Amino acid sequence: MTFPSDPRSQAPLPPAASLPPAGQASAPPFRASNRLSRLNQSASLQLLLGSVLMLAGLVGGWPWLTLAAGLFTFVAALKQLLPPLWRQLSGSLDDGPTARVLAAVGLLVVAIAIPLALGWLDPFLEIYRSRNWEAIGAIGEGVIGAIGQILVAFVALAIAWRQVMVDQRLTTQQNRITQAQTIDSFIHGISEMIIDEEGLLEDWPLERMLAEGRLAAVLSSIDREGQARILRFLAHARLLSPLRRDHRLGRAILDGEGNYEEDRLNGVPVIRLNRMLKGMDLSDTDLRGVDFNGADLRGTSFVGADLREANFAGADLGGANLEGARLEGARFFYGHPQSATPHGSIGPVEHESGNGTGAIVENANFAGARQLDPEAHHYIASWSGPRSRHTLPGGSHGIPSQLERLPPA
């Protein structure tokens, strides 16, 4: 991450800025990680450690160490192999037709197991033990024949179930096609709305409000992959970035190089995200380069998401879950990490020092976050609070918590 001024000339740590009272913007509760330690976070390290200890026990002639390391490696391997198999199995068993087939099989097992347990079938079993072939033949024609018919019915049911599964897959594929058409229609509609006949940006206030309303409606009707696609389009089209405007008509100003000029202090974006993404599930999605531009992201789940080069400066990440997210190049503030403060701090917003430009990260979960830049790590450790500081990869030793230095509201 780069900053406007030279990072080597770091200013001394300023006194903590005062934030708004807690009643104005309360951070959601902390969402703890399900990993107990750094060792527990790395399955590869567990397996490697167990294998090394097991080999050391074999070489050194220590059977107790070999046994303990073998059991540890066995459990660690099962932890990695069983969850994917269980998810695949549960995913194929959770549908309605499969549940009904299993219910029929369960009834058949009950009809056989309970009479056997209560001894109701002992007379029939005694006939087989006595080798009374005439009786056995009669039972075979009646009972075995009925069982055969039942099995034929089960085969027909299995075929019907397979057909239902094929129909469901076709329906899923049709839903994906419909979602792609919805996204294409949204992109085309937004483009037609804000571009004039000469190909220049023309976003009057009513058009901006309609664009925001249309975005909110579309985000609520598609899945998280579709939501990520729309956010990437808006970000790369610079419709989420604040643009410099003239002081008469409010038109966006060109920078002389064929682009519209950004103005982080007083600019107006074409579309404001506001609270559209609050509490939303965006886990395991591709959000590279998305400019969230002060959005309300409280409680939003970014678990495992790709957030490289994303811009969270000024956004509210209180209570958000960024566990396992990729954060290489992600921006959380402007200016210096030692002097940057969260959005809403008292005093003028200054991009050179960073006052008032940072993201609100209190109670956010960063457990297992990957490729976090040192400057972002310092800022998050300073302003995230005691519970979030414990989730930061690498810890927060030597970085004072600025929230604990704030005067009581």
C-alpha cells in the first residue's frame, strides 16, 4: 500500500481522537474465530508435525512417541478429509426426493428389525432351521415373491428419483442463466441512464437516485456471486468512486487524460452503497479492487473473500467477519498509519495525516486473514479493540490500542 507522503518520515503518535458517542453508531458484537490457536489454523503444519514426530519415534526406538504422533496425525488427516466428504454427502442427501427414498428405506428396515427384535419372526426362522423344505417353498413363493415385488418398486422409485435430480440440475442451470441475464440487463440499464448521446457521464440527481434504487433491488434478487460481479462492474467503471464536480451543474470533471477526476474530500459518486451491503453474506467471492467508499458494512461476512486492492477507507466494518480473507493491497485509511483515525473522528478530514479517513474496524474478525500489509496491520491493531487485536495474524504486540485511550463518552 502506498501513501501520499513518505512513510519513512513518520510523525510521533498523536493523542487519540474522540469518536462519536456510542449511541450514534454502536459496533455489532464480536464474532469469534473457530480456531483455537495458530497451530490449529494450519492443517498442513499439523500433518507435517505429526509425521516428523512419528518418524522420530521410529528412528529413535520410542514406541510411545510413534503411537502418540500416529494418533495425532490420524485425527488431523480425518479432520481434513471428512468435512469435504461430509459436505458432499449432505449436499446430495438434503434434497426432497432423496429424503423420501431414505424414509421409505428406513420404514422397510424398521418393519424387519422390530419383529426380529421382539421375536415375532422366530416361527419362520425355526422352519428354516428345521429344513422343512415344503414349508420353506411355500414361504418363498409368498414372502420372497412379495419382497421381490417390493424391490422392483424400489428400482422404479430410484429411477424416478434420478429423473427428479436431473430436472433439478436443469432448473439450477436455468436459474444461473436467468441471473446472468438480470445482471446484463442491470448493466445495460445503468449505462443507458447515466451516459448521454456523446458518451459523456450525465448523472442528474434523479438519475443517481434511480440507479441506487435499481442496484438495491437487483442485489436483493441474486446470489452472492452475482452480487460480487455487479460490485466489480461498478468499481471498475468508477461509478462508486467520488468524482470532482463543477460548482454549477454538478457535472463530473475530466482530468485532461480522458478520465474523470477523483475528489476524495468533496467528490460525489454516481452510486452510493450506503447500507445496501450491511449484514450481507459475501463470503468466498471475488471483490478485487472494489471501492466501498464509506459503505455501511457492519456485520457483513467476507469469510474467504478475495479483497486484494479493495478500498475500505471511511467504511464501517464494525462486527464484520474477514476471517481467511485475502487483503493484499487493501486500503483501510489514507495518510500515515500512526496518525490515521477512523471516519467520524473529531476534527477536519485530512488525507495527508489520515485524520478521519480510516475504516471503523471495531469488533471486526481478522482471524486467518492473508497478506495483510504492515501499514494496514498497524492501523487495525490500533483501532479494532481488544478482541479483534487477538485475531490479527502476527499479533499486536507493541502497538498501543487507541480505543482504550479514548475518554469516556
